[in-house]
Amino acid sequence: MTNLIRLAIILLLLSLPALGQDLPEAPLYWTKTSIGLIAADAAAKATDMAFTMRNYELPGFQERDPLARPFVHSGPVLAGFAQGMLFATEVFTSYELHRHGHRRMEKLVLMLGIGGNTAGIATSTR
């Protein structure tokens, strides 16, 4: 037990210099542009899910997206959960790209999400 405590103290002391490093200040992630893209992505996902669930009630409905198909046919709760997880993954990916300096790619991830759900909305309303 004392060896474990010693090891923990040594690791703590070795990590202290990392806390004192001055890191360059990165531009903020939460700008008007990123907030707008995130809101548009959330709105597109919610609208696509609403149209999909409405169409699911119609006879002969077939989900065309092979990745979404198992979730849609499992009911609205699981489909909503899957859509929420996809949204969280897109926002997290965008944030991580921002943290690593990939400013254009961070926006591209969100725009691809918006575009994919907009295409889903367009095919659901025909």
C-alpha cells in the first residue's frame, strides 16, 4: 500500500510542471458562426427525425438510409437517441478539430451534417 502511495506522489510531482506551462491562447470556439451552424444542424436533425417518424406510420414506408434504418424501425425513442448521439458526435468532432487548429474542417463537419439531414428532409416531403 505504501508503494502505491509513493508512486502516486511521484506521478503527481512529475505532472506539476505541465500545469505551469503557458499555452498560446486559441480563438474561441463559441463564435456566432459556430453557434449558428450547431443550431442549424440541430434543427435539421430534429426536422428530419420528425418527418421520418411521421412517414414511419404510413403503410409501405422504407427508410432509405441504411445506417438509420435499424434505429427507425426500432421506434421513436431509439431513433431519437441515435440522432442525439450523432449530433453530439458531430459537435464534439467539430470542437476537437477547432482545438487542433483545423478551422475550416470544424465548420465542414457541421455543414455535412446539415446537408445530409436536409437531403433527408427533401426526400421525406415528396
